[in-house]
Amino acid sequence: MGVSGSGKSHIGALLASRLGVAFIDGDDYHSPANVDKMANGIPLDDDDRREWLETLAGLIGDHRRRDASLVLACSALKQRYRELLRRGDSELAFLFLEGRRDELRQRLAAREEHFFRGEAMLDSQLRDLEPPGEAEAVVCSISDTPEAIVENFLEALPDIRR
């Protein structure tokens, strides 16, 4: 979890590969209306995100019922969003990719083929962000290498099957 530009998709794919489990990029499940809003620099609000988060919780639940592990990349900006995602699996573990605004802005500027556009969008996500505490998530800095982030997360969660 984390704001746009924090590396959720890249880290998530690395983590899933390392664990040998499925990877789902939450961005792939936004409605066309949400994608259009973001592509036009219009931040999403709670109502826009509700159906998207419910869909993701359903995917998490589907995997849980099949006893299949999963890595999901999702912004999960607010506490209540994370609670909604946990409806799919109450034992859901979070990795929070924490970064400074200037570093995030640079990363976003380098992305060419993503629908998330503009500093106003980043600022909106940073305003909405309710950072999880250490009791709720493993917190890693985006300044670390992707490999170090994955390793730190795995070390913090010894019950994950490797």
C-alpha cells in the first residue's frame, strides 16, 4: 500500500514472485469512470473508491476461500479502506511503502503510460493518506532498493510460507 509512485506494482510483483503466489495490481480493477477521472487529473473520492475496494476485497476473499495466497497492490490510503479490504481476509498483512513528496513526484514524472496524472493528484493522495502504524503494517522506505524492501517485509512476517 501507499500513494501513487511509491512502487506498489513493482514491489508487489517482486514479492509475489519471491513467494510463488499470484499478483494482482489493484489499478487494473478501477472502473472506466475512475480511470477517466484520474487521467484528467481529477482525484478520486471515497464514493469513487468504494466499489473498487469492494471488488478487491472480493478477490482477496476468493483467494482465501481457496486457501491460495495472493499479493495485491492497492493504495489503501485510509484506515477504513484497509478495514474494507480485510473483509476478504481478516489476517491480511500490509506493507506500507513510505516516501517523501519530492521523491514520489520525480517517480510520477518518469511514468509515461499510467493514467495517474499531475501533482494535484499526488497532493490529494498525500492529504487522504492515513499512515498505518507499526501494529497495522510493515513500514518500508521507498528509498531502499526493491529487493531490500521485499526482504525486510518477509523478515517482519515469519509466518509467511517462503
